[in-house]
Amino acid sequence: MENNEPTVQTLIEAAGTTQRQLSQKLKVTELSINNWANRRKLPRVDHFLAMCRELNVSPKTLAKAMRLEVEGIPDDVPPFPQPDE
């Protein structure tokens, strides 16, 4: 992996949020977000996709940030549109 690739924490910061705020939006514990950001655990698929939406990043970008193998995965799609609230 290249050193200039984002981490989960930098994606969270780039989205203008915090681990605490993200945990509240995803309805998971702050410890869960911290574990995912520090690569101690991986999120369930539904939480992974919800993180993509909340952080406005593609699944491939988030997978790279989690240091998962992404070879063979199609290139990124445009960012998810934000749902109207």
C-alpha cells in the first residue's frame, strides 16, 4: 500500500465528522468505530456500506483505507448521493 492512501480516520476527518458522531449515525458503539479505524476488527457488510454513505466514499476507497486487498475489484464508482433528510 502506498503511504499517501487515506486511513479510516482520515476519511472520517475529511467527511467533517468524528468517530463519536459516526457511531451515533450508524447506531454502533464508538468502540466499534475505533476498532474498525485501527484495523482490530472489520465491520459487517451493512455497517461497511453505511460507512461508505456517511463518509461519501466508494466501497473500494473504504476497503483500501481498511487495508483490505482490492486487486480485481472494479474501479471506484462516483460517490454515493446523500439521502435527503
